[in-house]
Amino acid sequence: MSLDKRIDQYIANSNEFARPVLEHLRKVVHKACPEVTETMKWSFPHFDYKGIMCSMAAFKEHCAFNFWKASLLEDKSKSLRTAGDGGMGNFGRITSVRDLPSEKILTGLIKQAMKLNDEGVADRKLVLAKERTPVPAFLTAALKKNKKAAGVFDGFSNSHRKEYIQWITEAKTEETRKKRLAQTIEWLNEGKPRNWKYLKK
């Protein structure tokens, strides 16, 4: 195994309950993927294989483990949590090795993650995030005050989002911009895209 001394230190500095969890995860990753490379990114351990593959972290009262492309993994065991939760990881809040799936299940998921990187498959969510038109701060602030409008806006295709963003930002006066912003929030609350009047019924 090719081990990174920084991760040795990270594990040694973690709380006592976390050390067996981190050691176990590290061992399983290396066993499943002998070519894996260890590194530290964003201050916690990552395992790279032809790109980022997975990561682990220890907190005050729990550990977390994440697959970089979790949303693309086939999870017949129903072990993965791909949506964010209080555990901050794909296996929720891990306080002991018993909270983890079996080594067989873990290995299967790691093998899938390796295959995705072998084939150069990109996580659709990450691709969409990169392709999306940047949202101006004033629109972001307005959406934070209205969850329903924010939900509709977030669910729109990038083209529909862009139509609203351009309409608001192209306003020639501050007064017009504020009116368009208010109209945007109103239409979003009704689930309408910017050019809803022209859509075929």
C-alpha cells in the first residue's frame, strides 16, 4: 500500500472512537483498489484513482465517508445516502465500524466507483453545476426569502434560469430591476418560466 504520512497523522489526531473506523475504511479502500493514491484535500483524507474517488473525515462525535460520484452508484443494499443529512456522508453518522456496510458491500461500491473513473464518467450533478449560468447575488438573496420560488428556480433547466437572469440584469434602471425581480419571484411562485405567455397550452 502507498500510504500518505499526513493521513497517518490525521488518524492519530482523531478522537479515540474514530480511529478504528478510519483505519477500517482505509484498509478496505486499499484492498479493493490497490492502485489508489492517498492525499489530503480540504483538510481531510481523500482516495484518488484516475481522479477523486472517495474520502473520509472524522468529527467531534462521528465520522463520514463519501463517494465522489455517489449518485451514479448502483446500491442494491440500500446502504448509500446520496442526499445531504446530518451525518454529512453517504453512510450517515458513523460512530463505530458497526455503522458501516459489510466489507463485501463496501468493496462492491468501491469497484463501481473505480469503473466510473476508468470510463471517465462525470457526475451529472457536477456537470450541471459547472454548466449553469451564475446567479447574481441580489437574485440569490431574494430566493432565500422564498423557499417555494427557490425550489422552482432550482428545478428549472439552465435555459429557463438564464432567461430570468438576463431579463433582470439587463434592466437599464434600478427601479426596473427591482420590478423585474419582484415579478420573477411572483411567477416562480406560480411555477412559471420567464416566457410562460408564449408556451403552447
